[in-house]
Amino acid sequence: MDKKLIDESKKYLMNTYNRVPIVLRKGRGMKVWSSDGKEYLDFIGGIAVNCLGHCHPRVVIALQKQAQRLLHVSNLFHIEQQINLARLLVEHSFADKAFFCNSGAEAVEGAIKLARKYSRDHFPDDRYEIITARGSFHGRTMAALSATGQEKLQAGFEPLLPGFRHVPFNDIGALRDAVTKKTCAVLLEPIQGEGGIRMPSDDYFRQVREICDEHKILLILDEIQTGMGRTGRLFAYEHFDIKPDIMTVAKGLGGGTAIGAILAKDSVAASFKHGSHGSTFGGNPLACAAAVATIEMLLEDGFLLDGCRREGRYFIDKLEKLRKDFPAIIIEVRGSGLMIGLELARDGGPIVEACAKRGILINCISGNVLRFTPPLIVVEKEIDHLIDVLEDIFDRQSQ
Ligand SMILES: *Cc1c(COP(=O)(O)O)cnc(C)c1O
């Protein structure tokens, strides 16, 4: 343990994160190494960011090449890498247009602005409300936080931005009842990530789409966590046989580089005109070069997406077996692709710690849900190793 650095971390950084006492210094593929040389198998993957694994050579080379050529230019000019990235996203999604920013929260902020502007352009002035879900997570900036359905994250930051109504996730009746003349959009995660890997029922999103169509309400999907191959499709909405009107992506988009995007259909994107929205760093050449390399890798031969589906099924099967062996400890296994949660009947903190001691990084959300979002390159024997370690930890806890 690197005591000096960790002491300085506490001294110089705002205390916003409850950090594990490990300083990570190097990463390759599924592995990371701490400053004291200990090796870890990374089942967090930067929270669904490092989709190709750490320091994927294609991403590193794209960054190196771009860094030598052009780091930043203003959006006052056309930017080649940004255009290439937009084309890739448009060609492989429902969208016709992209806007680039630097993070998930910033993408959500922009999506909320776009939905409101679209509504102003097409409907009476007081149609601005957005329905979102309880237990959702959309980011930490004020509008994104107001959209987020978790009071514990909002406490102390009031007054929140007006115009959000929260309904239980996966409850189509509650959503239908929440629609009023003021509703302009519905904003949902396809699978709730930070809320504890909460899955929708099979026909929930089809019904959400129907309600939106019936009332001419925009459907905004927040695919910041579920996107970029995480669930075994490039975007999770592809599982539901529907299309959103607006979508936010970030996390995995840059393969480890900070970038976010708002994607929209032409009819909606048209409401953003010259001067409607902007971002100094949004879509900068460096981040876009990394994102182009990342998407090209994800789409090449479908190799990574196939692997994600196959390893994801294997992973979930193994966790289900574990659940049968430890019914007093494990409540439920949930997930899709390599976005997997294991709900426990106890605090997950000690298990995260025990795993770290044994060289495996996982994290715990909502107090009792272990979350696994490894790089999409994870293989069976690495999953087997995690399962063995969990089995051993649960065994000791049962005694
Ligand atoms: C992580 C996340 C965000 C926020 O992204 P940041 O880059 O941390 O601002 C928003 N929505 C979802 C679904 C997320 O998982």
C-alpha cells in the first residue's frame, strides 16, 4: 500500500469518493497493477468504460498518432475525427445526427435541453416535463441530478431543476398515469446501472414507445452504461425492437478516453440551431480519434459483441450455480451481456475488500449489489477464477 500517496490524496483532493486504498499505475487488457506491484484482475473496467480492456493497442496508437498531429481545435472549425465518429455512430444506430461533449452528465444535460427546445418549437410553451424513473442515475450536474431518481444523491443540493416526475421503473401503468399535457419526454436507462442492475420486463420498452407515440412524447434513452456493446449489442435498445428519439452515450465510447455524445433523429436534432448548444472540448480530435478506434474494434467481425454475449451467459450461469450453493447469502443474479449484478442478503462492502485482497477488483452498488462490468475481452478462465474466489469468500462467511 502506497501510504504517502494515499495520505496526499486525502490531503489535496476533495473527499467525494470513498476510495479503496490502492493506487493503480498500469493496465493491460483485463489486468491492472498497483504502485506496489500487486496484480489485479479488473471486473470493474473503469465502470463500463474500458470496454476493450486497459490500454488497447488500437486506442493507444490512435491517441499517439493524433497527439502528434493535432490535440485541440475549436468547434468554430470542421474537425475530421469528429465527422468520422459521427458517421460511424449514425451508420450503426437509429440516429441521424450527433453532438459531442465530454462526459455522461453533460450528454444528459444536452439531451434535456434538446427535448425542451424541440417541445418549445412544436407545442405550447408549458410542455416541458420529463418523466424519469425511481432508482435511476443520470449524472451529477444539476439537470442530470434533478432527473436522477435517488433522493440520497439530491439531498443538500435543492432547489432542484423543476420539471421532472419520477415513476417506478418497469411499471407501465405508473408511467401512463404520469403523462400530462405538460409532458415533453420520457428519459430512461434500458437497464438501471447505478440503481442496482435493474432489468426491464420483456415488453416494457415496447409499451413505453407506444405511450410516447400516442402522446407525441420524445423517448430519451440513457445508454451511457448500457451502450458500446456492454449488453452484447452495440446499444441495448436493439434488444427491445424499438428506437428512441434521443440517446445519450459516454463511458465506453472513448475506450478509456473522456467523451460523451447526444444522438438524435433529424426531426429532433433540427431544434438545435446555431448557438443553441456548445462545448469547448466536445468532440476534440484526440477523444474522437480514440472513439473511432474503439467503435471500429467493437464492430470488426462482431467478434467482441459475440464474445460479450457468450461470456455474459457463461458468467450468469456460474453466478446462478453459486446462488444455489449459497441461498442464504445470494438473493438474485441480474444482467445482460457483461453488465451483471449479484444481489446479496448482506452488505457487499466486506466482499469487495476480500476480493481486492485476493487480486480481483469488483464494486458494490446500493449497499448490497455486487456489480461486474469487466472489459468485453474477458474470458472463461478469468470468470472461473472470480467465481472460485467468491465461492471461497462466501464459504468462509457461512462458517
Ligand atoms: C455513469 C452514468 C452517467 C453519468 O456519467 P458521467 O460521465 O459520470 O457524468 C449518466 N447516466 C448513466 C446511465 C450512467 O451510468
